[in-house]
Amino acid sequence: QNLSNFKQPYSINLIKLYSSSNKKRQRYVTKDGKSQVNLGNIEEKKRFLSDIFTTIVDLKYRWFLFVFMMCYIVTWIMFAEIYFIVAWLRDDVNHIRDQTWNPCIENVDSFLSALLFSVESQRTIGYGYRMVTSNCTEGAILLMIQSIIGSMIDALMVGCMFVKISRPKKRAQTLMFSTNCVISYRDDELCLMFRIGDLRDSHMVDAKIRAKLIKSRQTKEGEFIALEQSEFNLGYNTGEDRLFLVEPQIISHTINTSSPFWAMSADSLKREQFEIVVILEGIVEATGMTCQARTSYTDDEILWGYRFEPCMSLEKGAFRVDYSRFDKTFEVTTPLVSAKEMQALKDLERNEQSILSLYWDNVGNTYPSTDTENRLSRSGIDHISEERTPELKHKVFAV
């Protein structure tokens, strides 16, 4: 059939790689960018303690707050016990109101009073009622040790709290990805497209976009590779992967000979199993930290024969972005054949036009010369499909 026969409107162009009756496949990356890979059987857990700062920051908030409080409570109680033992051994407990007694720690007569003294000393409150005197050296040494340890805990915990609150992953919450991918023609080439946007006025600096295809396959030697990662070309050679993300942009992947979708048609996509992971990286303008936002597109999120609706409009003195239209698409006329089949069909039509032009050039002769036959043969007449070859050869050589 001719190329024009493929360009007919289709009412159903939503590509689903799995049937709705089948069990939904486990995602590799969720829509909000969380990895669904669980690590198990880790024997050398001491590696996490060697990087204690990152370990604490990576904790969930409930565990982080628990560690934060326990660091202070444990040190307060530990030094309170030591202070009470010192006061008890020096018999300060039994001489609280004795004016002739020279105590090591004044006004510490119980564990609770020792705990209050520990908190006051470490937090530098200094109410002035309980204090270490110059009558004992061990009291001054304990006070110095507690001050140093308290400063170290402050530096670690306050630093972890600041980093956890200002982590760049929170900035990723205001970076949007379209719910679906679409496949349609752009500039006479079949393309896979998705849309990204930034909700903040402070934009990402040096933003870059890349994509991974997650798919299992079996090698020629019989080796099974689970979840193999292959790179999508999003314009690395032309610089189109570097974004000036001030308004929503449609990212396009051209389906050419180097694309994993080159031989996939609308029907073959239904039998495929893969996942597309999209990664957006950039520098947060306000903090200078590197931010990464991720999402993924699975089988039921690929729309064949659709385009994104425009969401930009011109207002007085500025452009306006309507994010209510961010995920909206509309259907367009798109052949259901693969890009490879379309290219072969175009080559076939070019060969036919070349053959017919040679035919009309020699239509005035009764029989074509041997040289003309060779030219016709080299032009591709012997490579045309079996159904059309006899007919075309009859038209050319019947005169």
C-alpha cells in the first residue's frame, strides 16, 4: 500500500503494553521519583557508621528527631550520674546547709538536682544556685569535658537539622512532569515526547535532562539481564538536553535508527515490557545546591498518536502559563506502523518514482536498451516486493 493509505485517523491510539486483566508490573521508579529497589543482606553495616553524618541525614524524620533528642538526654543523664557520684563520694550530699563545709559541687543533694546541674552546665544556662567550686579538680575536669562534648553534639545535630530541612530533594517537589508520554510526528519524524515544568519563580540553573530505558533482555549467549539500563538520546549532540526552564517545555526523543523504539509499532508496543526513567538535574538558584528530580513512564502511560495542548498565552507585558492544561493532550493523525516500516515505505516510493521517471524517459523507444535495463536494475527494481515487481517490470519493459 502507498504511504497515503497509512495516514488515516484512528479512534483508539492509547498504547498499553499490558492488558488491564494482567497484574500490574512493579515500577522501578515511582511517579514522584522514589526508587523501588530494596537492599538486603548487607553484612558490613559498619560502613554506615563511618559516614555517620549522611546516615543521620538520611533517616526518616521520626527517627531523626528521636536521635536528636536522645543525643542530648543521654549526655545529660550520663553526666548527672557522674556529678551525683562525685558529690556522694565527697559527702557533699550530707552537708548542704553547712557553712563550714567546702563542697566540690554546691547544692547537689539528689540525682534530680545533679540532673538539673548537668542541663544547666551543658546548655550554659547558669542559674547560679548549683555550681562547681575550686575545692576539687575532678569537678572542673568534668565540666570541661561536658562542655566540649556538648559543643560537638550541637555542631553535629544542628548541622544535620539544617541540611535535612534544606535538602535539594524538597526543591524537586516543585518540578513537574507530565503524567503521560506521547508518540506522534514532529517535523516529519516519529518522536516520543513528555513535558516538564517548574512551579517556582526562582529557576533552576544549568538544568539538564536525560532518560533511561529500563528493560530486561536475553543476550545471544543466553544470559538474562534483569532491568538493563540504556540511554535515551534527548539531544546531547545538539545541546537540546540543556534547558532554560522558565516555562513548561516539551522534551522530544527522535525515534531513529539508534532509538530503542525504531522497530516498535503500535501493535508491538503492546507486547513489550519496559519503563522509561526521566531525570532532571540542575542547581537551585537560591541555595546553590544540586537538585535532582525523577519520574518514570510505564506501559499504560504511553499515548500513541497524541500531542500536548499548548499552555502558554500572551498577556500584557508578559507570558502566562496555564498549568491546568499541563497534562492535557489531543489526538492527531499518526500511522500505527513503526518508524522503521515508515522509512522502508518511503524508500520504496522513492524507488518507484525513480523507476517511473526512467520509464517515461524511455517511453518513446520500442524496446529499452541494455544500458537502460542495467540502470533500471541498479535503481532498485529487483528489490521491490514480490507483489509489485512483476507489475512494475511489465509496465517498464512491455513497450
